[in-house]
Amino acid sequence: MLRYPVELEAAEEGGFVVTFRDFPEAITQGEDLEDALRHAADVLESAIDWYIEEGKPIPAPSKPKRGQRAVELPASYAAKILLLNEMALQKVRPAELARRLHVTPQEITRLLSVRHATKIDGIASALKALGKTLEIRAA
């Protein structure tokens, strides 16, 4: 699971300003702690979407400081990030991944979209086509 630590700072007008060490461009605010963390999850997903659109690797979460809160990404979202980062590392474009998996480019577009629900088996197959294995563990 990917858990990104958040910095929470009291805002002058009340509530909290939220920032991420790993995504300096992701800044939001909430009226109270619960609201701030809800907005934090939204802005984190938006920042990740931007990284994907720009073809930038998505940073791994830094280690949270003692007692620091973090935003946890859903498992399928985290698995897609691992896949996207591996594709960037190997310089494999979506069309090449489609060729390796013997599927249409449209299927890869859906597979890579963090907004599209994807079965974990599809992500595992794509990682396998890149020479990687998706491992899931309970901690």
C-alpha cells in the first residue's frame, strides 16, 4: 500500500493547510482535521494524475515522521502507479505494452487510467509483461 505523509499546519483563518513532502505542488485546506484529510486525498490524486499526464515518474512515499498522518491510496491505484513507474523506467510506451499483452491500445488506456476500475489480475499481467511480479502481503 502506498501511504503519503501529510504536513498539517493551522491556517490563520482557521482549519488546516495540507501539503505533501513528496508532491510540493499538492496544497489544499480544510475547515477541520477530517475535512483537511478528505481534501488531502483529492489533491493527492489530482497531483498523481498530473504526473501521469506529464509522463513523470510518481515519487515513492517518504517515510512518515513519528505520529504523522498519511493519505493511503487504494490498492488498485497503488498497483497502477507501480506499473506506470515501471513502464517509465523501462521506456515502454502503452502501444508496446499492448503488443506484448496481445490486446488493443484502448485496453491499455483503460488499464493505465487511475480513474478506471481495473481488476488486479490485469495489472499483474502487465507487470509480468515487463518482467516484474506483483506481490501482495498482509502486514
